[in-house]
Amino acid sequence: MKLYSTRNLIITSTVLFVMISIFAGGFISGAYYYDVYPNRFQIYKFFNNANEIEINQKAANTPKELKIEFEPFWESFELLQENFVDQPLDTTKLVQGAIRGMLKATGDKNTNYMTPIEQNMMSETMRGEVEGIGAEVDTSGDYLRVISPLPGSPAEKAGLLPGDIIISVDGNDMTGIAGFEVISKVRGPAGTTVTITIQRENIPDQITLNIVRYNFSVSSVESRQIDNQIVYVKINRFGEKTKKELRDQLNSLSLENATGLILDLRNNPGGFLDAGIAVTSEFINDRTIMIEEFGNGSTKEYKSDSDGIATNIPLVLLVNRGSASASEIVASAVKDYNRGSLVGENTYGKGTVQTWVNLSNDKGSVRITFARWKSPLGRSIDGTGVAPDFLVQNTYENGSLNDDNQLNYAIQYLSSNS
């Protein structure tokens, strides 16, 4: 399987499911040697199940310049092993910390490391199986920031909103704590309660929420008829089954009798790239959907299929700050081709593409940004998002939606233009 196989491209604002099972080399990859310090063998053997002969053979292939570059690392490791006050040290944590630090040094918040436990947590989310409170989060900052609560989740019912920052969990300050460590504290057995304190934008006082965890599953596509005239379709994430689920839902609806279709991408954090292309293809036939730009200057265009079944019906997209990545691919294409109108708020603003690569012997994975993407007209949305055609904001009271102004506006817009 090729590293950048389309099936495995992740275009999401959260850390997601690993689909690639190849080893891409790099740090602790067999290229580094232990001819000066014996503890190097301990690290390499742990990650590669190798013997001393194998390590020495691979050490011979290490470029001299790379040996020199890594010498301070090995020196630091040996100093810790020999002199740190609290012994013994956990080698696994040391190496994982080194990998995280190296990836963080790229300056790209979307290039990071995931332990095997973290992998499993995120794969459950992509399958729609959740035990906990049910919220997509951004782990890149000093605090865990909510991207979007999952539909029908305890987080949504408790009033958690996109942009909320988790300050503490069960009374414990989470300042500077690694994102997945915070997630592990928020998660827990169904039926138990977690208390989280959040900081909400434009609200000076912190808010405390008591949320009861439970098991639930979330389908990627939901739909219904509104007043027998307007079709409403909500996509919660771009997962493995989204393409089929959307096609099935569209085929089951009476599109020929509908005056319009509302595609709701609010609080959709993204997912698989091919799912995003497939969704767009249902509304835009045989056109360029996005353009990838790689570090070497080359580009790749993604085109929609030619068999979309909702390419002529009047269309409104609902978006907000929780609409990210693959959601923004759909929104950008619709906007560039004037295929429909965007209603709601500015989107998240993530214009990069990542892929996950498994490290050897199930020792975790690295997520690497390998491309930037632009809209059909060459626009970059990274850091800025996609602006709606009609800015409409919903109002909340104590975290609960007072009225869905955005949906109401979309219904009125389609009704008045039918």
C-alpha cells in the first residue's frame, strides 16, 4: 500500500483512525547506533525486537552527519539514565516524549504522535462508537479545545459548545497537560459522572458542567423531510461508510418533488478525504473539487464523479466554526461554483492534509502533514475558514440552543426562492 493512498488520507481537525500499516522509518527506526553508549541498545531493542548484531549492521549504514546530529540526544539520554534522581526511568515514556518533541519542532500543530492507546480511542470515534461524553477536540494547544460535540451526545446535552476550552477535570487543573492525558481523564465508564470546568469565549466567568458518561453510537448521515417540500440532510463526520449512507439517504428521499435541500455540516470536524470528495460529487458533477499542493511544488487535482444524484436541486449549506477540514472542502467547492448558498458562521479554517503511519511493532503512529489544499479557484482557507454567504448566528442560554436561527433562515431562503 502506498503511503499516500487516497483511502488513507485524513483531513480532519482531530487525531483520527490509523489506516496505514507500513513503517516509514525515521526516529528510532534502525538507522541509529549504540557504539558509544550501551543503553542505546535498550531503546532500539524495545522498539524493534532486534539483537545486537542487527543493530550494529544497521548502524553501519547511518550517515556520518546524522550520527553527529543525534549525538547530543544520546548524551542526554545517558545522563538521565545515570544521574536522574528518581530511578528507574520509564524508557517507553522517554522515547515517546522525544518523538512528540521532534514532531512538535516542525511548528505544525497537525504533525504529531499517537500512542497505541490513543489510536484505539480515535478509531472508536471514526467508527461512531463512543464511551464517554462525545466531543471532538483539538489537542494541539496548552488546553483541550472543543471543536464540536457529537450529535445526541452527553456533551451536547450538557451544553458544551465549539470553542470551549477545558480548564479542569474533576477539580484538577489541566494547564499544560498533554491532550490525550486530558482526554483519558474525561473519558470513563458509562454511567459515571465527570465534572469539567470550561472557559467560553466572550464570557469572563468559567463554567462548570457535570456530565454523565454513557455508550452511544453516531451514524454519519441523518435525513428527514421538512414540510414535505425541503429535504434536510445532516452529515456528522466523513467516515468509512459516509459515501454509501449518503447515497442511500438521497435515494430514499423524494428529491424530484422537493423545492430545495439543506446540507447541514455544522460541528462536523472532517474525516476521510475520499468521503469528502464523494459527498461533494453528489451535488457537483465532474468538476475539480480541490487541489493538493506538495512540498516539492507538484500538485494533484481531485475531481468529482459524474453520477451525482442531487446536482440540480436548490442547495443551502449550514456551516459554523465547528465545520472543519473535509467539511470545508465541500463548502469551498459549493461556494466557488455558486452551486448553493452558505448560511451560518465562518468555518474552522484547516487547509492541510495529513496521513498516519504506523511505527514498527505497534509502538504508536506518527501523523504527518504532507500537503496543503486549495479550493477549485485556488483559494486557501487555512487559518481563515470559509465565510458564509449569509451570516446567521444561533443564540444559546446556559449552553442550550434557544432557537435554530440558521436552520430557520435556510428554510425561509429556499421557500422564498422556490
